[in-house]
Amino acid sequence: MQTLKRTTKPTKQRRMLYQAPDHIRYKMFAAPLSAELQASRGVRTLPVRSGDTVRIMRGDHKGFEGKISKIDRGKYRIYVEGLTREKVDGTAIFVPVHPSKVRIIGLTLDDKWRKKILERKKQAKKMVREAGRKPTEKIAEPVEEVVEKKPTRLKKVEAKKPRAKKKTAAKKPAEETVQEEKGKAEAERKPKAKKRARTGRTAKKTGGT
């Protein structure tokens, strides 16, 4: 089923209003019922039809009552019997009224489909009321058995022994450490004396003498 999408732009709202299909236009012709009809029929609103008696609630013709003679779904207007005005040439024409400005006083129930609509709406409203009704009697909640718990014994907490402090080597004074570092650096710089291997020359010299 085609539905109208919600929009906030006035241009789109007007276009959707005047391009709406018939089943949506039909719903836009809904008008509220009088207090007596609401009590008897159990319905608050219903789309107007030709033959219904209505009372105009707003506008220049407020308080006028009459039967609907014609419905124009193209222009979203209804025409009430007796509500006319004269043109400049003297001819009388009906004054168009928007369906939102009227209240239905009398319903025409010649159509069997309309009777079914009223019955269906009445049943739906009744079901909603029954679903929302709160139960008068409260259901007794189950009582839980209270079991006495034995007092738990507290465990003895042993006193923690203080941790032994780690022995730290006594730090040497800064002057001694500096001198040691200098001595190591000097030792590395000096070339190591190479051991001379005994050669044959030395042996000859010794043997000749």
C-alpha cells in the first residue's frame, strides 16, 4: 500500500497532498463525531460522506448546520446544503468548507460497508481498553524461607615479619673512583711489550764467543 513519507519542506508537503491516491485522500476527510454519537457508537472520528449532517465549528459560518450535498476530493472541500453565496451576476453558489472545520452530528448508515467499519473500530477500541486495564486483585508473591546462617569463624591473621633490609656496599668517595678510572685509561693506552722470540742469531752469537 502506498503511504505518504514525512517531510518538513512545504513545497514537498503540498505536492504530496495534491498527488495523494484515493485511499489516502479518504482518510484526510475525517471529522470528529459529536459527544452523543461518540457515546453511542464508541468511535471518535470518521470520514464524512454525502448525506451526513454536520455543524461548522470555525470560520465565518460558525454554528451553521446542514447536510452534506457534495464532496470534492480533488480540492479537499465539502459543500453543505443551504450554505450559499451570491455572485456579482446574482447566481447562488455553494461555499466550500474544509472537512477539518466541521463536526458530524448525524450519520447516514445506508451503506453496509460503513456499518462494518463502525463495528470494527468499536471492537478495536474495546480490545485496547481491556489490554490497558490493570487487575484489581494483586497476586500474592511467594514468601522465601529465611535460613539462619551460622556465624563464621574469623581466621587468625598472623603478624607479618618485617622484611630484612638488603646490605648495600659502602660507596667509595667520588675522588677515589675518578683516580681508578684514570689509571685504567692510561693502562689501556700504553702499548704492551712484545715478547721477543728466540731466534737463531742470538744462539750463534752466544756460541761464537
